[in-house]
Amino acid sequence: MTAAEIVFVLLGVVALAAAVLVVTTRQLVRAALYLVLSFGAIAACFLVLTAELVAWVQVLIYVGAVVVLLLFGIMLTRAPIGPTSDLDSRNRPAAIVVAVATAGVLVTVLVRGFGDAYVDLGEPSTGSASGIGANIFRYWVLPFEILSVLLLAALVGAIVLSRTDIGPPKDGDG
Amino acid sequence: MTLLEIAARLALVVAAFLLLPLLVGQLEHKAMAHMQARLGPMYAGGFHGWAQLIADGVKFAQKEHVVPAEADRKVFSLAPAVALLPYLVVLVVVPVGPGLVAVDLDIGLFFVLAVMSVSVLGSVMAGWSSGNKYALLGGLRSAAQLMAYELPLVLAASSVAMAAGTLSLSGIVETWSPWWLVWQAPAAVIFFVAGLAELHRPPFDMPVADSEIVLGPYTEYTGLRFALFLLAEYAGIVVLCALTTVLFLGGWRGPFADEELGPVWFLIKLFVLAFVVIWLRVSNPRLRADQLQKLAWQVLVPLSLAQLALTGVVKVVMM
């Protein structure tokens, strides 16, 4: 194993352990903080693979925005310090089955599809900002545009849901 | 670059990280005092109270660490480090002169924005783990504020990246030309204002509002940990002013002798901006929560989108 491979495996272990802690800890806010650790380790994995742009986007969007949003939501509703007793529901076995099945499908697809694909770490252009930009806007324009339309639809939907003055006509409105 | 050279550069960054915030803090003591027609610190160290912050540091180090009984101990003691360290990491990629940068990253701009956004987690963690309702309110307010101001900050920065055609901070300074002062002026103002809001500096100090929620997330902190939060605030001012200088004011470029006097020009611009930060604190009342959100979503975001469009049009026409 090369040094890069060893670091990569160690980071993967950290990410996985933090992810397990997210779902097993009984302290709600700590779960979100473990999620930060997991995202950070995944970003570091991207760095080892020389995908710098993806790594820093991961930190900017997930650690900087998504987790802050999560924490905001948890703290706004209830943020007890110490363990919460009613975190587990009776759906636990079903959730474990679904999680294992999803993980199985994803791992199989990845290994079957990309099992013999290797990233040449000596050639830094693929993961750099210009490399990714060229790839997205040359070969992947259509998915990119579809994603932007999807996000726009979600945005409009959120506005419609949150505005009370443009909902369906209430009883008695005529 | 040899290992020794890298070590020397990193040591310089740490020295700047420890020294510049103190200078800004002292500037704030004195400038604010004179704006309010008083003298400020005059005794510590003899000459115009120059050693006041050193004395403060000694005082903080002597104080007892108090952890509230209701607090989440681990998160409570980790929070100051989470708030402070990102600013140290950011300074590593800020170029102060031609070739004078500790690590020249290809996508320095992205790195800086990503790492800076981690820092707010510190005050959210502090706010929650203190087990105090004022602290919790402060933490909530700082999370809401970050989410509102992160977007205009990133949009304003990406306008510069588009104008320069590069994400490297040194590259942006090299392609900078004086007419950007007009072309990118809205982006510069948006970046600076949004940055102030992320640092919780007055008039955006709703999360720490000392007269209503007694310093918000930092209410329960004492001694060195409180000092770390204060240091994070001043280090944040240094980082914000340094970034505004690099992105919008041409970094080390000056009227003459860029090559030789680069760091001098850089520091002059940095301290002028730091003075503006202090000036804004003294001269403006605190914004209310709804005014904060309104300013971000109804003024800064549309303005930054317009700036982005303008940058794109000018760039295409000029090519």
C-alpha cells in the first residue's frame, strides 16, 4: 500500500465511525456534530484523490450550510443537553434492513461499475477547478441544467408552501 | 521549496496571527475612545496604554475556568477552538506580496470561503452547550444570520473570480486593475458587509447583543476560553480585511514600487479597512433581527446577482 492509500483508508474509517455515531448517539445535537466530523473526513478523502474543488465545496455546502441549518432546526424545536430517551422508535429493525439493503445496492453498483477504474494521482488536472468546469460544461451540460430546473422547482414549491396568502381557497371564501 | 522554508513561512503566519489581532484590538480601544471624546487606555505600559491588551491577556490567563453544571462539557470546551482555528488556517493562503504567501493554492478563494464558514459552528456549539437560554438564543441568532449572509458573500466573491478568470488569490491580485474599483464596487461593499455580519460585528451584533442577551453564546465563558472567542473576533476582522484587500483593492499593488513595497501597501490597506470596521461599530445602532434578514435577502442577494450578471456581460464584451 502506498502512503496515499493508507491515509485514504484511515479517513474512511473515521468517516464511517462518525456516521455510525450519528445514528447511535442518544444526544440529538451531538449527532449533528458527529455529522460534521463525517463530512470533514469525506472531504479529506476527496483531497487525497486530488479532487480539491469537490473537497472544498463539500466543506462549504455541507459543513458550513447544511449542518448549520440542521443545528438551527434542532435548537429551534428542542435542544436538550444530555440523552433523549425517545430517539428510537419501533421502526428500528425496518430502518436497519433498509439501510443495509441500500448500502448493499450502492456498493455492488460501484464495485461492478468502477471496480477497475483508477485515478491517476500524478495528473492533477482532472480534479482541479478548470478540469471539473470543462467536464461539466462540455459533457454533462444536460444533467447540470436538469438539476438547476429541479432546484428551481423546489424553491418555488417552498415559497408556495410557506406563503399563507396564496393557498387554496378556504371554506367560506366563496 | 525546502522543508525549512515551509516551516519558516508557517511560523511567520502564526506570528502574524498572534500579532495583527492585538494591533486591531488596540486600534479599536484608542480609535473608539477618541471618537467618543475620551482617552481610552492610558496607563498600561506607559506610552498611551500600548500594553493594555497584554495586561488583559495576563488577567484572562489568571481567571478560573467555570463550566456550568448544566453544560455539555466536551462541546463547551471544544467550541472556542472551533471558532478560532479556521481563521488561522485561512491566513495560510493569503498573499501579502508578490510570491509572499505561505501556501499558494490553485483554488485559494474556494478554500478561504469554505474554511471561514466553519467558524460559525463555534458560536452555535457554544450557544447550545452552555445550558443557558440567553446563550441558546444567541446561538440561534448567529446560525440564522450566517445562513442569510453566506449567500451574498459567496456570490460577491465569485463575481471577482469571474472577472479575474481564476480562483487563485495571487492570480486575482495579478490580474487586478484600478478600474475594478468601479466595476466591482458593489461586490466589494456586499462582501465587506456580509463578512461583518458573519463576524457578528456591530451593527450586525444581534447574536451577541450585550444589552439584551448578555453576550449571547459567550455568556457562560470565563478566563482563557472567553479570551479565545475575543481573539477569534479580532482575527476574523484581520482575515476579512485581508480578503477584501486581496479580492477588491489589489492586495500588494500600490501607486509605485509594487515589488519592493508590496507587504507595506497590503498592510496599509488592511489597517484602513480595520479602521472602517471600528468606525462602523461606533457610528451605527444595532440592526433588529427582521432588518438583518431584510437587508440580506432583499438588498444584498439581488444586488450581488445583478453584479454577477454585470461582470459576465462586461467580461464577454471585453473579450
